Amino acid sequence: MSDATEFRAGFVTFVGRPNVGKSTLMNALVGEKVAITSSKPQTTRHAIRGIVHRPDGQVVIVDTPGVHRPRTLLGQRLNDLVTHTLSEVDIIALCIPATEKVGPGDRYIAQAISSYPRAVLLGVVTKTDGVNPTTIAERLMEVNELADFRAIIPVSALGGDQLDVLLKEIVSYLPVSPALYEPEHTTEQSDEIRIQELIREATLEGVSEELPHSIAVTIDEMAEREDGLLHIFANLWVERDSQKGIIIGKGGHKLKEIGQLARAEIEKLLGRRVYLALVVKVSKEWQRDSKKIDRLGL
């Protein structure tokens, strides 16, 4: 690790199998929710930038989709997004959960990231709050065998354990550079994109395992009204009529729950009251159609 005291700034991306805690870790480091989280795999669909401001440097975290075997055009686009991101960042941090043994998927990703010589490689053992110290030690040894990491840091995003150690390590490997973003910026995402993602997150909370990949969200209108509320009119897109029924639920109960959950998060984000109207629409097999994917902004 460098002892240089110059200000440093640059880009780091967390990679790993789906649902290893990448987005949760990013939110914890930034100090606010800039990426949605879910127990469902492939939650992240965009290269989301979260910005961490420190006295010694500025860390721009690029949150990417989990690497997976693509089954649709959308899946291939997500993998292509990961590849493009890896070729441009200064640091690639491979995340391995302490709660699971290292497996073939981890080895595949470790081998893949080793082909990007421009980036410094770090290992991050996540979810340490869920296991005992002996298991953490075992996981650290397993991760050490995966690649030529400059450092391996065990962390708990939920408990806040070792996050400052991880940031200090990341900053030490960034290039000497002035800050890339103004101090008030914590993300590049517009409010509209963040609102779309919060609606999708709320939808993911209560649907079946097969459905998440088929859900997309668009916003038709965001407008001030005389009642003093920000009125948001959004569409929930699925691929089949049967999926539409699942999201709406009996008597519209499920859709109402989704709306209530999403509205609460949106109000927290914006710091004001909103009126949210959701409509569920069908776009047949949109994940396999490039024009439909483009229209949905993915």
C-alpha cells in the first residue's frame, strides 16, 4: 500500500456472482441508498455510480450487474456492460460472501478479471456478520487462492465492520488526481431513474423467483399538482398476461402493496409527499427484442 499523501480519485467496481452483497456494500460505503437491493438475482441492470468523499480521496464506485450465463438478449447486454466497466476502472474488487464456500462461479469470475491488467485486484469477503471468526478465516484462505489480490478485506455492510479499512485500501491504489465530482454529489443517477428503480425494488419484494427478470419500469409523467403533491404516473412492464395478474393480485391487493412500499421510499428520497399511480402493462417477450429493450431504457 502506498504511503503517498496526495489526494487520489478514481473508479472501483465490485464484481461477483448475483446476490453476494455488492449493492448493499456500495450503499453502505456511500452512506445513502444509491442502488436498489433485493434477494432476487440480477437486481442491478445499470452501471450505477456512487461517490464516496474522503479527506484523502474520492472513490467512485461503479455497481454492475452480477456476472451470469445469459439466457436472453437483455442478459447478454448486462454481461457486456460488466465487460465494458471492467476495462475502464482502476480497481476491480471481487466480492465473495462469507456465508458460502467458494464455488465454480467465483473461480470463473476470478479468472475473468485477471485478464484486465490495467486494474488492481482486491478481494472482499462480504456478509461477515452472518458467520463466526473461524468461517471468516476459512473464507479468506479460499479467496487467497483465486487470484493475485493486492489485499483481501473481510467486511460487513450491514454491521459497518471494516468499511473504513476497505475504503482506505481502495484510496491507496487510486491514481493521484483532483476530485472528479463536486462534494454534494453522491450519484450520477437522475431522480427519475432512481424513482424507477425504487418502484422496481418494491415490485421485486413480493413476486415469485421467475418474475424479476421480466419486470421493467417506465415513468410517463412527473408533475406538480394543486394539491401540493408531486404526482408520478408509472408503468410496470411484464412479458405475459399471467405475470400481469401476479403483480396486480386478487382485487388489486398486490399492486396496492407495491405502490405503498414504493411511495414510502420515493418520499424518503425526495423529502416530500408524492402521489404514485401504477399501471401494469404487457410487452411480449421484451427481454429478447432489442427495440423493446431500448424503448424501456435498458
